[in-house]
Amino acid sequence: MLSNSAFLLAMPGGSEWIFIILAVLILFGGRKIPEFMRGLGKGIREFNDAKSNVKKEIEDGMQEKDKQAN
């Protein structure tokens, strides 16, 4: 028997993906999907840039701390 958390994390199968794609097409229409995907890509790109900047700042801070310790 699967627990609720395992059930929620399961990936959809082939027929479920087709249903999801059809639902998206019906809800958003063919013209809105490219705009939606562009916005999604831009959001992912901005997130990755912010993540990189935070990582760089942390590494720079650690290097500065090491220089001050010597």
C-alpha cells in the first residue's frame, strides 16, 4: 500500500501527460502557450542567475575571511 506522500510524488504516465497537455491547450489556447513558456524560461533564467550570484558572494566572503585569518 502506498502512503499519501509517495502517491503525491509519483510521475504521471503517458496517457496522463496527454490529458494534461490537452487540458493546458483548452485552458490557455494555442497562442498563449508560447508566451507562457517564454515567461517560464525567463523566470528560470533569473532564478539561476540569482542562485549563481548568491553562491559567488558566499565563496568570495569565505575567501576574504581566509585572507584576513592569515
